[in-house]
Amino acid sequence: MPEHVLVTGGAGYIGSHACKALRAAGFAPVTFDNLVTGWKEAVKFGPFAQGDLLDRARLDEVFAEFKPVAVMHFAALSQVGESMSEPGKYWRNNVSGSLNLIEAAVDAGCQNFVFSSTCATYGDQDNVVLDEDSSQYPINAYGASKRAIEDILRDFEASNGLQHVIFRYFNVAGADPESEVGEFHQPETHLIPLMLDAIDGKRDALTIFGTDYDTPDGTCIRDYVHVCDLVDAHVLGLKWLQDGKGSRVFNLGTGSGFSVREVIDHSRNVTNREVPYNEGGRRAGDCTKLVSGSSRAVSELGWSPTRSTLQEMIADAWRWHQTGHYSE
């Protein structure tokens, strides 16, 4: 029988891709999701257990039923702007929910934990390639909540021996090349799907938030990583823990940054269509430039982000956009 892995947020964008990668690697992913931002149609690769991280009794039931050998924790609220205006919502959901999950895992004897963190824990450190030892100065409640969970994991390692791999990643993009799952949020806040909606006439225009940043073309620069490369790293992280290599933090990105305008230019080449866009003001909480140093993941995990070119990420996202939306 394949070993079960509990995947929180497994009905969401990254979590559903992780479930597919886990199944391909010989595991049985169990999706735990409250379907507030996830999609039941994305649960295709293993059992589904509906529930909320704030419901400790439900978590205990799921651990008892499936006896997972590990947790892969993606479930979180993740909109930077909302976290600025409603910080309590983020501290309650992300931190309290994660604490419930960690305690339930430890009590069930599940000692391997893979955590989806974020480059937002680093804050706004311009003109710096961020590595795992960079200082963490989050500038919004989303990043601060993720940093707090990292601290909780370290405390539980000290007290209970909980082994964990923390992945801090940059802008995730693209979709499953076979279009079984993809990126679809309600509301949509991510640049590439918003851009594809504008190209396809599903919204009037893309809005560029801020054109006066200290960058070559005035727009924000981000490091984009293909979602399939990203979840491959998570499977490698799980195997790292199962091999007894201990707790570790890894950045996941390409080390290359692209501006919003560069992403728009690449999309024209992929889709052969113009991108209607408007120029707006900056959004609160947005950093000027975020670029990863990911040499540790490459050298220690053997990770290779082979699909993480803008061309391939936009092409896979465009294919999904045309063929595979979930029910609204």
C-alpha cells in the first residue's frame, strides 16, 4: 500500500499540483481542504477529507483514519493586500490553523512536515539576491504569519523532534502541462492569469500597479518559478526527511527577475495577441524587487527547475486557461 501524505490546501493551485506529483512518486496524497479558496474538481489524485485547520477534532479524525507518514502544508490565506487591511484574519487563519495542524501531527506521531513558506518573509530588500540566511523583515501580515509558523516549527523540533523542511518561494506560475489542474482563483490576484483574462476578453484590461519603482522600466521585478518545478522540490523535500537528513530551509526560485512589462511582452510572443492594460498606483505591501538565491536547493536536494522559463510558464498557463477552468 502506498504511504499516505496529508496535503493541506490540496484543492488549491499549488496543492493540487503537489498531489499529482506525490502520486507520480508513489505516495497516496490525502487532500485536506475547506474549499473556501480551493476547488473540489481539483481533487483528482487521492482521497479527499473536507475540513478546516481551526477544527482540531476534525484534524484528529483525519490523522487517525489515514495515518499519514508526513504533512505537506499549503493551506493559507495569501493575498498581500487583504493581509494589510485585515491582519487579524491572517494571524487567526494562518498561524492558529497551522499550530492546530502541527500539534495534531505531533500527537499522532507524524514527525515529517513540509511547509510552504514564502519570500514575503524577507520583506523589501532591494538589489539583493535573497538566500536562506538573509534577514527576515516581512512588511505585511501575510509574510509575518508565515515567518511565525517557521518559528513554531523550530520550537516543536526542539520540544518534540518534529522534522521539517521549509520552502520559501517566489512567484509561482504556469500549470500542469497536461491541463488536469491549473491556476484559478476567485477573486484572481496573480499577474499571469489576470493578463490572460485580459487577452481573452474576460476582463477589460490588466492593471499595472505602480510604474515608478526604481527598476529599469518602472515596474516591479519578480522571480517566477513553474508550479511543476516547485512541487517537484516538495517531493524531494519529503524524501530528504524520510532519509533522516534533518530540518532544512530552502529557497525556490530561478535567480532571475522579470518586470511586469517584461511578462507582458513575453505573453504577446506566446499568445500572438496584444495585452490591454492600464497603469495604476502602487499597492500597499508590494516590494520593488524580489529575486531568489536557490543554489542550496540545487546542490543539496538535486532540484532542477527545468520548466521555469517565462515562455514555458506562460504557454502552460495559456493552455490551461483555454481548456480547463473549474466551475465558478
